[in-house]
Amino acid sequence: MSEFEKKKLEFEFNKFARMNFEKPRNCRNIDQTRFYIHELSNKIEEMESLHGYVPEVAYTLLAQYNKVQNQFVYEHFKNTY
């Protein structure tokens, strides 16, 4: 895959993420973050199977959502016990 094709995929992914996902820090509950994690994982799998390449920014965004989800889980645990 050429550098041009990689840059094009990165641009398309960034556009997709801006249109379909809220920023991780703006998520209000754990269900919202779980939904975004699921959808993002599906998009990553789709890109891997179709193009054999996934932009690093996709994994970074997934890690950010996982971090927010873990914070929600911790807060729930802390408040419950």
C-alpha cells in the first residue's frame, strides 16, 4: 500500500470519526462509551479486511474510549462498595 493510499484512508477515517463519534471526554455514561467502542472495533475490523491497513489514529481513539470506560467502571465500583 502506497503512502498516498494510507493518507487517504487516514483522512477518510478522521472524517468518519468526526461525523459519527463524540469525543471520548464528552461521553456521559458507560453505555455510550460501550456503543462507541463496539462501533469503532467494527470499523477497525472492516478496514483491516478491506484494505489490510488501519490508521494508528483508530487505535488511539479506541484506547481513549477504553480509558473513559474504565473510569466509569471505577466510579461505579467506588460508589457501590
